[in-house]
Amino acid sequence: MIGPHGLCPQQPGDIDMTHQVDASSPSPENLPLPPGKSGLPLLGETLEYLRSSRAFIQRRHSQYGPVFRSHVLGSPTAFLLGPEAIQWIFAGEGKYLKNRWTPGIRQLLGAHCLSMIEGEEHLERRRLLAPHFSYATMRGFVPSIESLATRHFERWAALPGDFTLWPAMRELAFEIALALIFGQDTVDVPFLMRHFKAWTAGLFSPLTVNLPWTTFGRALAAKKAMVGYLDKVVAERQTRTEQPPDLLGSLLQSRDEGGAPLTRETIVEELQLLLFAGHDTTVTATANLMLLLAQHPDVLQRGREAVAGLNGPLTLDALRAMPYLAQLINEGMRRIPPIGGAFRVTTQDVVFKGFRIPKGWMVPVSIRAAHAGSNWPDPDRFDPDRFGSERTEQKKPGAFIPFGGGPRICLGQHFAMVEMSVMLTLLLKHYAWELVPGQDLEYLLVPFPQPKSGIQLRFRRLG
């Protein structure tokens, strides 16, 4: 399973990671900016970047090397490529870099949730939530995930004709996220799902105008509806003398250093974030892995053989005893990362590899570039054996980062791995699927990588 990626100590001859240099070194203001260009006024090179960030990065990497500059998404930007650069970025959180979100995402997620807060408040919130996402805690969730997944898979198999995987997988992952957050409590799943779809559609909308006919305007209206519903759920829970052992119960029982509880507004915003974080990335990774397996029948057959000896209800120990499951999932996330990247912004002038990066510049974390770089032999090939114990490429710090890294590494990484392992085991053991011919499998990369067709399948039960 994937754990937090360690950061390598500075090696002799490395460039100092901050702006501070000794008296014999040139001061930061005298060092050159990275090579590159700013592009058009205001727009910069944004249009080319949005058309294909991967092609954009590859072209400039070939022209300028692994460190270059541009102007995208309204900001001067320094692109830093390679495992060493990834480690430098993750090590800089809270020191010389901070997280960056678009104004639209800030407005829709809320200012008080884990993703938006910084410093000690961020660390304290993570400490509060972390016990619910530990690998050991996942043991108790395996039966619930298995039950929900089986119910949905049986429904898929009973459908006449073809069906589209993406929306069906979204419904399944959403119910699993609700079970994690609300435990045994009954919530209005169709109501929440309907508004959740409209809300998430606006998170990455380029036009953040609050008008009722715009995607962003509909997202704000959906957020208002979800907030109203969740606020009532939280209010009802607050009347109970004892809280059940779920995520909502943990949030309600938490206290700050002064003994004060989290505000209801903060709890509601955290619930929204947890629904989002526990949903779309898992949908993306699992659906794309099913596509890759359909395209590689030899790998699919090996996966079936790996789970053939399983009998009875699934357990965490049984899942851990099948390393090829993790290899399949990891290679799927390497080949098609569920999140292409994230953004940081410099909080002071910094130096990397002899180049000056001024305060206020954006620094992307390119997960897609890291997973396709020269550290991976034949990176476009789908090869789960890369993650076998005898191979070493995945062990290079900064080369495999599907859940990010540093202080903001994905809190739910263990839950995601267990959830995907349960679903994949059931699929390999009990079901068959094949791609419907003639569909458009060209990928849309924003906000999450998915084929235009949504992945149309013929799905049936084995035996």
C-alpha cells in the first residue's frame, strides 16, 4: 500500500532550497529567471496550456530543460520537473510555498475546510481526522464496501444491453463516501447526489459568474441546498448524548486547545470536502483501470488468477495477501493519474537549480509529468510488474505521487486503496466486461481524466 513519500535529505552539491545563501554565493536577486517566455498580454500561454498540459510541458522541457518559466492561468509560473523538483516542492509547504486554489474553488469549498486552512490549524485538523483514515481503521469498513459494491455490480449485470461506466461508478463511490462519513445514519442519497453533481461541475468552471444559467451559478445554488441539508443533519447529531464512531461523530467531538468545539459552519464545509475528496478521484482511478484491463486481456487474466483462491467475505488481511491487486491499482494510477497536478505559490524569493523564482510566482506540481518521465522505462506501456518487489523505479522519491506528498499528502489514501482493492477483487472474481466498439475513447483531462464516451461497457456476471 502507498504511504507518505519521504523526502530525501539535501545532498552535497545541491542548491540551497530557500532564498538564503552564504556570503560567497550570488544573492537571489542577481540570479537569472528560468528560461522561457510570457506569451500574450494577460492571457500569457494559457490557451496552449489548457489544450494539453502534457504536450505543453513536453515541448518546453525539450526546448529549455527541466526548469522553465511561462505565464498561465493569470500568473507567472515556474515549471520544475523531475523527482528532485517534486521533493523540493513538497518540502517547501509552509516554508517557502503555500497551496493555491482558484477563487471559484475557494468559494465553493469554503474557507474553513481542511484544503483551505494553513499552518498549525491545518496540522491540527489533520490530526483530528487522521485516525479515521488509518490503514488499520479500514478493517471495519471492508464489509460495508463489499456489500455496497456487490449491490451495484449486480445491478449493472442485470441491465439489458450496454451501459456507461462513469456515472454508474460515481453513484457507487458516492454511497461508499456517505457510509464513511455518516455511518449507519440514513441520509437522502438521491437529493445529495443530484446537488453534488451540480456543485462539483462548477469547481473547475473557467467562468465564475453567479448567474442562474451558468455552470458556476448552478453550482452555488447546489452548494446552498447541500449546506442547508447537511446543517440539519449536523444539528440533529448535536442533540445526541453519544456520537457513533464515524467521521461526523469525530468532527462533533473535537475540541481546540481552548476546549471549544468546531463551529457548525466548519463541520458542514468539512463534510462537503470529504464527499468530494472521497469520491471523484476514486471514480477516476477505478473506471480508468477497468478500461486499461479491458484493453490488456493478458493483464486482466493474470488479475483473475490472483484472486481465484479467495472464498467467503473479503477481509483486509486477504486483500493484503494479494500484492498483485496493489500493483494493478498503482500502475493504473501511474499510467492515468486521477489528478493531473496541483498548484503552489512562492511566499518569498527562492532559488532552485541556480534560477531565481520570485515571490508570488505559481509553481505547479505536475503529477502527470512525474508519472511519465524518464524515470519510468517505456512510460506509456501498461505494466503492473513495475510495482513488483524486484523492480526499483517506483521507489525513487518523487517519481510516483498519485496522492501528492509532504504535509498535504492525501489524508484518505489508505481508504482509497482499500476501497479500490475491494471493488477490483469483486470485479475480477465475479464479473466480465468488454468495451463497446466504436466509442470515442479520446481523453478529456479537465477536471479529471476520462474518455469522452464515459466508457461504454458490456458487463455480465461470470458463471
